[in-house]
Amino acid sequence: MKILFSSRIEPAERWLPLLRELLPNDAISTEEENPDVAIIAAPPKGTLEKLGNAKLIQHLWMGVEALLADPGLPRHVPLARLVDPGMTAAMTETVLAHTLDWHRRLYRYRAQQKEAKWHRFRQYMASDHTVGILGMGALGTAAAARLLPLGFNVVGWSRRPKKVDGVQCFTDLSSVLSMSDVVVCLLPLTPDTRGVLNKESLAKIKKGGGIINCARGPHIVRDDLIAALDAGHIAHAWLDVFDKEPLPADDPLWRHPGVSITPHAAALTEPRTAVKEIAKNVEAIRRGEKPPHLVDFAAGY
């Protein structure tokens, strides 16, 4: 098969040797004009319009909202999200790190160090706290599986009913928020989830709680979050994603004492593990089968 690799962000030199190793009989290039399969991530302008004859568009990332917003995307061509084991592991590590940072009050000790202040905060057991995960897909389920053995109570919210061992799952957002000490956002960005963490919903989280957003910036109404932080209702927020990226230097989030910022680095696609999933999808297309993780265009993910 003819396979196009096209990305302005993901370096081809990291991907092409690995892809060619697993798909030795296929022609893989960065210049194919009429591909059977297109492997893309933030492709150059005009690329999507040329993929109308493809059998599959394989995204290199999990989030697809930017692609779906592009009028050039041929919607009759199957579009697959990438569920990468390496990315899932990295996201789980990030969620654990931020949850423990809140639970052990490490962020407060770092602030004290700047003032040479010696003060111990109350210690809690993991079982004293409930972590609410918004989005019980591959990432949310994996994070829950690592939090539970540490002793945390875990509740989850999803659009459709889910059953996850050890997790109380709800389709009612208010129920999850009101039970949560820490809220982890791992949702896809859709019209229904944009602004899901706003003045009203933030107020339902237990006082002194934390917010961890590793999904998309528009899930949170920034000014509402800042107000909740200033009021002391939310103790701290760990933000990896923002409405505009890179985050402008004059954005107040940079200097807010209640915010920890990372540059959309919570979980990066890992070529060493991702190419195996891509190769499986290519082989499924070759056999005339549907690959997993196809995007539901109506749902937006």
C-alpha cells in the first residue's frame, strides 16, 4: 500500500524508520499524492483535501478536535484516533504525580521553601480522599487502575454508562464533582464538554480540592478557575493545556500562586510503542476490516 506520513510537528525521521521496519512491503513517504493510508498530525495546509481516496486517515494523537474543525477533512474516509500504550503510561504517571502532589501537600511545601518557612501540614491517608476522573476512556480507566492500589477512592464521569472495577461510575457530572477532592479532566473536547469546568461546576468540588487538567484548555473557564482559586475553594490547579498554546507570556495563569503549569507535556506520543498500533490498523485495512478507535463524527471523538 501507499502510505503518506505528514506532520508539521512530529519529526518524520523518528517515525519513518520504525514504520518501514514493521511495514516493509509498503511504500511509505512524506510526498505521496494519492495514498491508501495517511498518517498525520497537524499536517501542512491543503493536505486533508487530497485524502479523499484514502482508505484510512490515522491520527498520531488521541485528540481529533482540530481535524474535525477543518473543512478540508474528507468525512467519508475513516479517521482513527491513536491509543498509544506509551502515551497512556505517561498520562497515568502525570495524573499520579499531580494527585500525590496535592494529597501530600508538596505544592505547599515548595511555596514555604521560598520563604524559608518551617511548618508541617496535616497528613492524610489516601483513603481519606476521592479522586474524580472526568472521561473514563482508555486514559481515565488506566489512571484509575493506578490510583486504586494506592488506596484512593475513585469516581468517574462519562457520557455513556461505564463499568470499571473498583470505580463508582456516573453519567451525572454533579454527583462526581460533589464527591471529589481532586478532579482530573481527561475528556475529549466536544461542544458538550467545552467549558465543563466553570463557576457552577467548580463550586461543587469539595472545598480545598485540586484541579488537574491534562485534556484541553477550553474544558476550563479560565476566569472562573482563577476566581475559585482566589476564594480558596480550589487549593491548587495543575494545568497542562490552555485555550491558546503556547500560553502567552502576559497570561495571569503564569504568575498565579495557585497554579502549576506544564507546556502540554503530560503525555506525548511515543513512536516506539505507537508504530505497533499503527501497523495493526494498516493490516486491518489491508484485510478489509475496520480498525479500532475510529472517530464517531457525530459525537466528536
